[in-house]
Amino acid sequence: MLKLVIYAYLSNIYSCCKIEDTVKDKISFMWLASGLEPDHNTVNRFQSKHLKNTVNGIFTQVVVMPVEMGYLTPDVSYIDGTKMG
């Protein structure tokens, strides 16, 4: 569920109902959901219970990990894959 919700956020989809609909329509969302079709209540409960206080930490880790692995440098900005320094 975490990967599904994060992918939805990255795709500018924030509504639980819209996430539910997108899982039924887009193959990438179907794959991330492992063939399951969570309804909007399930998505909402997951967001409320697990993401409410942790989403900022998760996105921070998404940036910190590639820096630690040497793929990115914190002194350079990257926008849409374009290196701007």
C-alpha cells in the first residue's frame, strides 16, 4: 500500500477516491497494488494510520539515500532529471 500511495502522490493524485479509480484503470497502479483493488476507505485508513506523521520522513529518506550512495550531491539541484548547479 505504501508504494501505491507514494506513486499516486508522485503522479499528483491525492484523493483516496481517485487512487481507487486509478488502480482499476492504469496498469502501473495495478502492478503496484499486486492485483488487489483497495477501495477508498482502505486507502484513507492506511494514510491516516501510517502516513499522517511519517510522510515527510519517507520523502527525506528518498533524497538522503541516493546522496549516501553517491548518486546525488546535496550542493546541486536536480529538476526533472536536469542537473542544475
